[in-house]
Amino acid sequence: MKISKLDAKEGDEVKFDEVLLVADKEAKIGAPLVEGAKVTAKVLKQGRGKKVIVFHYHSKTRYKKKAGHRQHFTEVEILEIK
């Protein structure tokens, strides 16, 4: 699973305490968070996504601007959901 970049090295375990939804046999939806729910994950790799081209253009004014963006991400493997 790819998520927004975390400050963790490859192979580290990360714990998420703020869980919004837990779905087992029935779904538990938090308001705003599910009490007592914790997720443990292992960091597989850090990376950058594919390039997205951002192009701005104004007609009749000779204005063109082209830029690219690559979003940083962290790939994790979910180990346990409590």
C-alpha cells in the first residue's frame, strides 16, 4: 500500500494510532476515530510517483508555463490490525 511519505527507514515498523475505520465481520466507523484501534505496518520502500505534467495557458496573451511534479510516497505492508 502506498501512502504519503513518512520519516522512517526501510525495514522499520510503524504504528498508526489514529484509525478512522476498521472492517472485520462488521465495519466500525469512528466519530472521528475508532477507540482502541491500532495498525502495525512495515516500511518496504521510499519512492517517488510518476511525473505529472502541470501546464498553465492563457489564450491571447502568449502565456504558457509547463512544470512537472513527482509526489514522494512510502510503501508499507500491513502486519496487524488490533
